[in-house]
Amino acid sequence: MVSVVAIATCAYFYCVSKHWLALQLIGWTLNILVVVAVYVMPESPVYLYDKKEWFMLRESLNTIARFNRSKQFSGTFVNEADSSEIAETDNPGLSALVKDKGLLRNLVILVAVWVGSSFNYYLINFALKYSLGDIYLNTFVSATSELPATLLAGLLYHHMGIRFTLVFLFTLAIVGSLALTVISVDNV
């Protein structure tokens, strides 16, 4: 979705107008719609069930039922009778994460993947201003290349799994970064 917005914005600035106020008003309107939608959206029933928030769960299900014009829920839940006995393991906290070496390792790997992905993604956008040619056209081409890349990543993840996808795409990023480093900046 980010690439679609970047493509539309570049096309607007390149072909329609250099005035940014219309796009700012669209963004402002969308932000207001998101705030209203999130405010009226009920909490996830699965989350409330896991937290054993029975009253809120019932309210959430009834809100969804009203929206779907279905019958209201008035029964009890399977584990509702045990609500007074909430075990400490239901909310282990940060100390349990640090003690569990497997969870800690996965968290460190997840943070590394997130930092690497974010760094690469935003570095490309910053580097575009140093490329020769029109900034709008360069950004348009960059954003357009994101669409098939995102689809490829999704297909690879679905068919090959997360490990292969991450290794393959980060290796591709390394090769691309080396190519950008070795090739002259003046090369169009």
C-alpha cells in the first residue's frame, strides 16, 4: 500500500500540480477517518477471551452481532467459571521473556530483521535525491518496483517459509547494496 501512495503522489506532482495542499487535505481526512474507525471498532474477541475479560468479550461480540444484524450473545463462556483463578503464567511479563532463551533469541532475531528491513527501505528513499534525473520519476520507478517485490516476498513466504524468504531477500539486498556501492554515483 505504501508503494501505491508513493506512485500516486509522484504521478500527481509530476503530471498534475506541484501544489501539496490537496494531498495534505486527503491525508488529513484519511487520518480523521482512521481515528473514528479505530474508536468505534470493537476489541478482538480472541484477545479478550485470552485475557479472560468476560464482560468486555460479551460487549465486543454483541457489537459485532449488532453490526451483522445477528442475535445478541447472552450465554457464558467455557472458562468463565474459572475467572477467579487467573494463573500467574497467563501474564508472565518481561522477566519470563528474558529467562526463556528461545523466546529471547527469537526476539533478538526479530528486532534485527526489523532494523535491517527498515534501514534498507528508508535508505533507498533518502538515496533517491542523489540520483540523477527527476526526483518524481525516480521515486515513481522505485515505488513501482516495490509492488512486484512485495508480491514476490509474499509468494516466497507462503511457499518456501520464512527462513528461506529472509535469507534470500537479505542476500539480494546485500548484492544490491554492493552494486550501489561499487558503481559510481554518477551512473544513471
